[in-house]
Amino acid sequence: MARWRHTTLPKRYEELADALDEIALHLRVTGEGSTARDYEIAASGLRTAESIPMDPAELDYIAESVRDSVAEWRGYGEIDKLQEFREKRPYMSSLTRIASVGPKTAQTINEETGASSIEDIRQLDDDGQLEEVSGIGPKTATTIRRSIAQLDETVK
């Protein structure tokens, strides 16, 4: 009986986990919440993995819907599905770094204002247009301002 060889990793699979989380964001916008959850669970498991077997099916936390993406990343260092999503929604990873801005809110902001970066959101706020975006009232706008300030502090 053949055994899969496990590869010991010099570091955690943060890059892969981040990619899977980013795919999940895009899937949530398209209404594929169940598959998005599979990607999130896989990302979480990978962040604590010490190694990943050659066959991702050996990992309990990697759902069948995610295995091809993991295998593709192992083989090529990237995932075509993620590249396609990034081309379609280049604003997603940037805008969702802001607290209270999930994937659907990011899409709404982009569609209504063309904003695609944190700097664009800052400019919308400076121009008094942030609260004009559907679904963003005074409370959410305040949370967004605070989150951007925290992100700014993290960068310093």
C-alpha cells in the first residue's frame, strides 16, 4: 500500500491561508456562502499546520471543494481562481481590511462610488460622501473611520 509522503514546512502556510480567505470573500459576494465557509475552515486549519501532505484529501479540514485550490497552490504557487477573482474585483482585499466592511459592503462601495482603496474611502469621508453609500449610516461610518485610523497606526 502506498503512503503519502508528508513534507515538513519551515513556516506556517500563511500565504496559502490568506489566499483561501481571499477566495472566500469573493465567494460570499457571489452567494456561495457554503463553499466560502469551506475555504475559511481550510485557511484556519492551515494556519496551525506543521506540515501538509502531498494529498490535501488527507487533511480532515480540507473540504473537497477546496482541495484543487490547495493542490494548485502547492504545484504552482498560485491559484487561478483567485487570480480571476482579483481581476474581476481588484478592490476586495483592500476594502475588506476595514472593520464593518465585508465583501458585500465592499462591492456596494465600489459600485456606487468607484472606491477601490482605503485612501479612496478616506477621501469619500473627507468629502462627506461616505454615509451616502447604501447601508452605511453614521454608526458604520464612525466604525470605518476608527478602523482606518487603527490601520494607519499599524503601518507606522
